[in-house]
Amino acid sequence: MRMVELVVPPADAELAADRLWAAGARAVEEIADRAGHVRLRTALASTDALSAQRIGALPPTWRLGHVDVDDEPATTWREFANPVRVAADLVISPAWKLGRHDTGTTEVAVEPAGSFGLGDHPTTKLAATAAWRLVAAHDQVLDVGCGSGVLAIVAAKAGARRVVAVDVADAAIEATIDNARRNDVHIVEASTTPIGEVVGDYDVVLANILAPAIVAMSADLRRVTARGGVLVISGILATDHQHVLDALVPMEPVRTEILDGWAAVELRHRR
Ligand SMILES: C[S@@+](CC[C@H](N)C(=O)[O-])C[C@H]1O[C@@H](n2cnc3c(N)ncnc32)[C@H](O)[C@@H]1O
């Protein structure tokens, strides 16, 4: 299996691992090498170029490479994946490990394939919890950076009238279409349409993407959020996201939830 290898100074190992988790890593192996660096390895996208794109720009002291390793350790995470409860009545489960739940609990089954969004990452949990609470019947919802489609499917299950999902990665679109079918949700339209070309406005916009990407698309995120609508951003660090909120002004933060060092912020247009 082809893996990404990020070589960083030991002091940056935790930050670099966070970057890989946010880019879609399912398991991160840390190896201290003889030169005093830490090598972080994980499987990400189907090509080296896509993996690099998901990780984004790196500090000058980090080095990104790609290595071929045995398949087995790279896929053992599947054994350890488990259903995750994101609300009292909502569970996200690996498609190969569905749970037994009370009637009244909605279960979303996800096969991430080569994409991000199994439900167990704090940023997905935060965004899924917000989507479940915020999406009302008849809403139009946009999921930007849909990955596996998990948030789009949660929105559809919450009663959305129409759900549009976009991602830069072809693998994410394939996974979203596949997972929508798996969950018997027929209203998800998924494509690689860049957010700059998405037309219309949406009652709920969900964007679980790393901070630099949110900043880069901030004008479009404001544009696609309806006047009375809500934008949920996740994928940002709890202690370092003021610059992201600044980029979204004049939208105003109305609620912030924190989990394991990550934040999800809901923003609305000023009245
Ligand atoms: C952290 S994952 C989130 C996946 C899923 N929505 C979830 O909550 O688990 C971020 C996703 O954003 C996508 N992405 C990154 N930059 C993007 C951009 N500029 N436009 C659309 N999608 C982007 C990545 O390919 C990745 O699938």
C-alpha cells in the first residue's frame, strides 16, 4: 500500500499528526528515526498528488514523501473501528460493523473507502452533532468537503429537502454516492463542482475542512449561506481559529463547541 510519510522535528509531531487526522488519516504510525526526526505514516488518497493536496501547505521544517508498505498494518484500523454516538438518537457506524440500537435511534452506515469521514474524528463528530440539531425539515443543505458524505447523509436523515455535497476529490464523490445509496437517502447530489461555482443559497452550510481552506473559500461560504441560514465550520483548532472567524466577518459566531482540541463554530449573517 502507498502511504504518505511526513518527516517533522519531534516537537512538531503532535501538530503534524493532527494535520494527518484532519486530512483523512484512519491510523497514524509514528517512527523516531536515527537522524532525530519523527516520521508519521498514513494512507490517504488514491494518488500521491491528491494526498499532498489534502494535507495542504506545510511549514518549511516539515518534509512530505511517499512510501510503499505492507498492506496489513495499513488496514488493521478496520477491525478497531466502532459505532460512534454523536447525539442521543444518532449513531454513525462503520458499514462493516453495524450496531444494535434502540428503536428511535438513527444509524448512519459509512464506508469511507479512500475518503475521510468515518464519524470517529472529533471534527466529524462536532459537525454531525450540529447538523443533526440544526437541519430542519424542508431545509436545503450544502456539505462542502463532503469526504465520505457522512454529514450530507446526517442532514438528509434529519429531514433536509435537498442536500448538495461537493469535494475536490473524486474518491470522496464516489464514496458519498455509494454511502447515500447504502443509507437509502436519495436526495444527495454529489460532485467536484468548486465552491466558487455553486449557485443558490442554503439554509445550512457544513464545512469540515482545515482552516487554510476555509479562509481561502470564506467569501463563497458567506455567499452560499442564506440570510437566515447557518454556516457550521469544523476542522479548526480550538486554540487557534480567530483568523478563520476574522475571514468570515461580517458573519458572526453564535455558538462554539469544543472536542479533543478541535472546535466547531456556527455563524450567522448579522441582522
Ligand atoms: C476533514 S475532511 C471532512 C469529511 C467529512 N465532511 C467529515 O466531516 O468527516 C475534509 C474534506 O474536504 C475536502 N476538501 C479540501 N479542500 C477542499 C476544497 N477547497 N473544496 C472542497 N473540498 C475540499 C477534502 O478532500 C476532504 O474530503
